[in-house]
Amino acid sequence: MNFSSKGNQSCICSIFKKIQPLQTLTILFKGSSTPVSVSFMSFDSTTNCVKASVDGRIIVFSCRDVMGVGCSPALTCSVLSYVANNQDDTVSVIDTATNTVIETIPVGDRPTGIDITPNGTRVYVSTAGNDSVSVINTANNQVVATIPVGDGPVEVAVNPSGTRVFVSNNNVDSVSVINTANNQVIATITVGDGPQGITFTPDGSRAYVANANESTISVINTSTNMVDNTITLGAGNGPQFIVFTPDGLRAYVTNLQSDTVFEIDTTNNMVIDSIALNNPIGITISPDGALVYVTNNTDDTVSVIDTYNNMVVNTIMVGDGPQEGIAFTPEGTRLYVSNGNTNTVSVIDAAMGIVVETITVGNRPFDLTVGRVCS
């Protein structure tokens, strides 16, 4: 489908309602004679704001500032989950429309952490057994690059603009920074003892790294690639993974050793609340920020926390030994949870709060990621 419009603002704004995420648009802005090529992300019809990316940078503009729009042919998109199977050196690809495994991809030794780029074109997998990161091209689900990093890489995180990947090197207390434009390591950052999960703030300006062995969080300034703050959680907590509320004002961190989830005020990086659970590891948050979901490894459950009062409002039975892998589909209607002891992934209906399907994957699934892949 190709279309364009000039001059009629209501018509131009209506165009953005019809466009699928990741479609390439040619935008002619008012007062400019040079069109700009962007990758469409979303449109807010209430504010008339368009969110898109240009060369890895996220931009937001009003549709009322647009004189004309050109659109490439509509893309065919699928929501896929990529699952890192630690003991058979593979990644399972689940089509969430059918909840079936459609491909199994060989990667490096002992895949542990996994994340997908915002545009859905690449998946980065940490392979702890050979100190590298495998890069998967989602167009053909083939490994297209292998990147050497530090000793014992356990987790990976892609920044919101898709330009950088941070890798926690557990054995040498560092984070490798990968430039996604050329898949080269451009910096190595010293952090605390035993780094595990890495999460970027919603604006991408900071990366929080959970240091399990010393119960701290290293806060990295992503513009300088330097640690500019260290949050002390107290001995014996063993932080694992972190999520942020959509506004970035609060963070939640799972503490495996103390069986708690801490709430952190990110304006001062102080712990302001603690929620008791049992062996919490993985964590994610609903797109609206109302609920936090936590995998409890020994209970074989997922706890649902109301972020308004930090009370557990539901407990969902999943498979045996749920790991760090827990992620929402883009529309926020379902969650996928990796069960390490049963080689399965549980599919949770978020509205009903129950498991609606169980999918067999590879041996010992650890982490997983979910994203929209278009072609």
C-alpha cells in the first residue's frame, strides 16, 4: 500500500492510525523541502504525537507538523518469543499466534541471557560457555555474528533506541558495551561483584546492573559508559533482575537470597519498600505500570504485585523451576515464562491471571524475550 497526503491536517493525522509498527515512512515536515525517512513506532491519537526512530534515535513529533507522508508497502508482522535453552545450546522460536515452536537455532555454548532489538531485526544471546554473544538475524533466524566479550556473560540488554547492547560478565565483574551498528565491543565497564541482570531506564540514559555477590546495584551513565552511582541494598540480598515503571521514577529488584522484592525511588536511588516472596528471580511489568510479575523459582509460581500499594494480588501456578525469562507480548495481553526444570514455557493470560497454554522447548530454558518481527 502506498499513499500520501498534503495540506489536509486531519487527513494526514488519520494516516498514522493505519500504519503498522516498523513500517518505513517518508515524512515531509512543514517548512522543509527535504523528506526524512523514519521507522514508525506508534501514534497517540489523543495528543497527535507520532513516535518513530531515525538512525537508531527515537523521535517524537506532532502529525500537525507534517506536510506529506509516503509509506512503503505494508509489512507482514509476527509476534515471536525467542527462548535461550542453556543445556542444548539452542534458541527456540515461538510463534505467539499459534504458541508453537517454529524454529530451533543453534548458538554458542550455554546460552543464558537474550534480548531483541526494538525494531525486531536482531536478537542478542549471551553464551556463557564460550564468553561470547551470538547475534541472530530474525529475517532468516540465522546467527550472523559472534562477538567476544568478558568471562562468564550471563545477561544481555538492548537499549531503548537499539544502538547499544550491554552484557554482564559475571566472572570478571564487568559490563561489555556493544555497538549494534557493527557488532563491536566499544567499552568495558567495571561494576560490582557478580553482575547479573541489566535494565535500562525508559529514556535510556542509565543502565542499572544487579550485583548479586555484594548486594549492590551499579548505575551506569550511558552517555559516558561510567558508573556514577552505587546503590547499597544490604548484605545477604543477592539482587537478580530489575524493572522500571514506565515513567522511570521507580524500580523493582528481585533479591534471591532474602526472598524479597525491593522498590527503589530512582530520584534518590533509595530503597523505599520491601515485598516478601519466595526465591524470586525474573521480573517484568505490565505496559501500563500497574502490575509487576515475579517468577518464584522454588514455588513454581508467578506473583502479581499491585504497584499502587505493593501488595501481592495474585499467585499463578506455572511449570517447575521458573527462571528469569518472563516477558509480555507488545499489546500486553499475555506473558511468557520459562520453566527451567520442565523444558517448557508457560503462557499466561494477563486478564484472567492463569496459564492458558504450555509449550515444550529445548533443554533447560533460562531467559526469553518477546518482540514484533516484520518482513
